[in-house]
Amino acid sequence: MTQAISCSPLTKRIRIGTLNKAGTMYVGKLRDVTSECVGSIIEMIGDNQTHQVTVNGVVKYEITVTKIAEE
């Protein structure tokens, strides 16, 4: 079986889980990986940097990371 990642339209949380053989629905328990995913994106882009996201060859989104507090 294959694992997949998605965003819940109701909770806006990112989750990972195992798909059925047809790949049409999750089976078993889903795990919330929202913090890990967002943290990875922040790390990829970098503090005070901007990243453009391309969809079908067209720049469609821009993500900006702004650090607001020191650790």
C-alpha cells in the first residue's frame, strides 16, 4: 500500500496515511504532520526570503518567510 499526504479541508491540518490498493481513500489511522511540513518549508525557503511556486509552468503563488522572534 502507498502512503499519501493531504490537507484536511475541514481542519486545515496536513496529515499522512496509508491509501487503499485503489489509491482512492485512506485506511487506518492518519497522522498529523502539519508542524513538520510547515517547518520544512520554512527551512527550505529561509529566514526573510521569498519563494515562487510554479503550477503547470506558470508562477502562481509566492511564499514569504518572515522571522518575527529570536530563539
